[in-house]
Amino acid sequence: MRRCGGLDIDAVIGRSQRRLAAHAARHDFDVAGALWTLVRTDFKVRYHGTAMGFVWAMLKPAAMFVVLMSVFTFVFASKTDYALNLVLGLFLYDYFQESTKGGLVSLYTKGYLIGRSQFPRWLLVVASTANPLLIVTTASLAILGWLALADRFPSSAALSLYALYVLLLALIVVGFSLAASVLFVRYRDLNQIWDVVVQAGLFVAPIIYPLEVLPERFHRLIYLWPPSSVIEFSRSVLIEGVLPSARAQLLLGAAAAASLGVGMLIYRRLAPTVPEYL
């Protein structure tokens, strides 16, 4: 019996398998129900299935926001907008980093569910990218609370655009994860390679520095790194109140669609061979 704190991990996994089997037994497979089962199971295992684990999962991003804002605003005497831009960029990048790393290894780490219940395996990939959304959502609420206190609360249009940008980033993440998850079961070094890439990407994306410090001819190169445009556009609408150009937003939408489409093609081609490598 595996336990983590007060949580019986084997019991949680067993209940998850039974629920998945029940969803699969239905004539019309309940995709939403199966996805919710996987997301809830992952959440329970990650946060030990306790009430305090859930509370901490909600409070940690807000607490980190307060700490970071205090450090950069008061200790380093940075301008408030720079601190807000930095914190927003860090949380969005953390979502990208954690969700892609989780998606990459999802089929391998949850291989015990493959074959025991008949359900679409891509649900394992999507579910593994869902929990990091909790962190970025809580952090976003903390940022909005700060802006409200400063009498700078964004308009409903700005909030809608921000939600759209996060959704597009999520689609990019899912597309990457679908492709990477089926490749990882074959090439186990991908995990270490991706760790290096996302660490380097932290300094490529305009998080620590404002994009304006670079010559404009380099901006297109920076935007080739997927989180860059989402971070920059989110700052524009939430903090600066400036709407990005329609062309730039269309390019972001096209990149998200392309990522999802390519990821689905690679997944469909290689997914049937996954059990051979587990």
C-alpha cells in the first residue's frame, strides 16, 4: 500500500480506474466525466487529498504574488508596473513550463491506466496539463485584486482578451504535449532536453526585460518562442490598457491552431504503438 501523508494512493488510483471503466461502459462515452475523473485524481495525488492541500494549492500562488510584489516594489524600489509585468510573466511562463513537462511524461507516468480501462488515451495528456491552470488562475485573480486596489481594474474587453490569450497558450501546450507524450515513450532523453529548453526559454521570453529594449528587427525572433506573445499581449491588455494589433493576435491564433493540429497528427500516428514501449 502506497501512502503519501494521510492519502492512500493505491485506493485513489483504484477508484479512478473504476470510474473510468464506468464511463467507458456507457453507450455514449462520457468524455467530460472521464476527463474530470483524471484531473481530480491527479489533483488528489499531487496535494495529498486533504482539505489543507487544496487550500495551500489555492493560497500558494497568491502568497507568491504578494512576496514577489513586495520584493520588487519595496526592497528593490522598482516601479509598480515593472513588478506587475514581471510577476505576470513569471506565472504565465510557470504554467507553460509545468504543463508541458507534465504533458510530455503523461503517458509514461500514467501507463498503469492504459489497458485496464478502455478510454481515449489522449485524455491522460490533456488531464496532465489541467492542474497548472489552477495556479495561473489564482495568480491572475491576485493580480486583478492588486489592480482593483490601485483603481486600475481592466475593462471587461481586456479581461476577455486575457482569457483568450491563456486559452490559446493552453491549446499550444496541449498540441505540444500530444506530440511529445508519444515521442517520450520511445525517446526517454526528451525529458532532460526539454528541461534545458524551457530553462533557456525563460531568458528568451520578455519576462525579466521589456521587449522594447531590443531592436524591433529581433521582435519576430522572440515571438517564435510560444510564451513570448502571450506574455506580451497579456501585459498590454491587463496592465497597460493597450490593444495588440489585429495581425499579431491572428498570428497567435494561427500558431495555436497549428500547434494543436500538428500535435494531433503526430499523436494519431504514433499512439497505437505506445503500449509496446511501456
